[in-house]
Amino acid sequence: VNQRALRMPTISVNRDLLFKELGKEYTEDEFQELCFEFGIELDEVVEEEELATAKRNLGDTGTPKTVVNYKIEVPANRYDLLCLEGLSSALNAFTGRSAPPTFSLAETPSPLRMVVEPETAEVRPYVVCAVLRGVTLDHAAYNSLIDLQDRMHHNICSRRRLVAIGTHDLDTLSPPFVYRALRPEDIQFRPLGEDRDVLRP
């Protein structure tokens, strides 16, 4: 068994979008060298069809197009590198192009409240919620967010056995918010970017 492969998750990022975030176009050799210096590895360069779907880009069905994707191995303990935004932010800080991002918790006079029902606490004893304001997701950012969630679920979240992550558009919701445990056949929800509810498969 290749133990290194087990330790190093591989992410796929759109080359052109990555270079746009880095503010520079690299040759393949130049980018390979940057990866080596930073401590990651450019494993493969592939051309793939990017098929837009209603679920993946907020309703824009579009047509297939060919894009160049970089398959990059990142350290297993660097969950911040599992998406294009995190990777480009880290590389920009490494090259000195920009400072590492800083985040602050804003005080609000009317904080939202999440109610966890007793039955839910038996199977999910902890819940953490956060509101991000002033965020607009375009097609690429939306896809990146969903991909990051999937990677987190498959890695640190142990395929949702330890943690389950959900993202919702607060503009379409209103309190009260309740964390409720239901039987699988009773679960009905509306995925982000969809306009209708679906039953849990």
C-alpha cells in the first residue's frame, strides 16, 4: 500500500482560475517549482469537460466546455488547502503577494438562535452555526464551496459520521431555526441552488 497516497489528499483546481487568483500565469515547470517550495505537489495536468448543471451552478445549464485542471497533492492536515480559494490565499501569502486573511467575529444586537431538540442531542450533541454577510457566490465560487464541503465530509468528517456540514442562503430563510432529528423517510429539504424540495434518497 502506498502510505504517502493515503496521507496526501489530491484536489482538482481549474488552472486558469487559479492563475487569476495568483495574479500571474506560470509555465508548468514554474508552477511545479512553486508547489515544491511550498510543500505540495503538482501530480497531474488534465483537460476535462466541465458540464454545468442546475445543481452545480445555480440554475445555469450551459454547455460543456473543456478546461485545464491541475491535480495537486496537499498535506492531510491542511484542510484550508482543499479548495481553490484556500490554496490561492496560502500561495499568495507564501510568495508575499498578499498577507494572510484575517477574520473577526462581529457583535450583533439581535443574534440568531438555533434550537436543538432533545432527540437530536442524543445523536448530534453539538451544533455550530455561523452567518457570513456580504457574500455573493458566482458559478465558480459556488462549485468550489460545494466541492470543499464534499472533501471535508470525506476527510475530517469521516463521511459525515463525525460531522455534517450544511450551507444555506439566509436571504431565503427566517427564524425560528430548529435542529431536528427525523427518520430518513421523513426528511425533506431544499438543496442550495434548487427551487424545489426533495426527499432524502
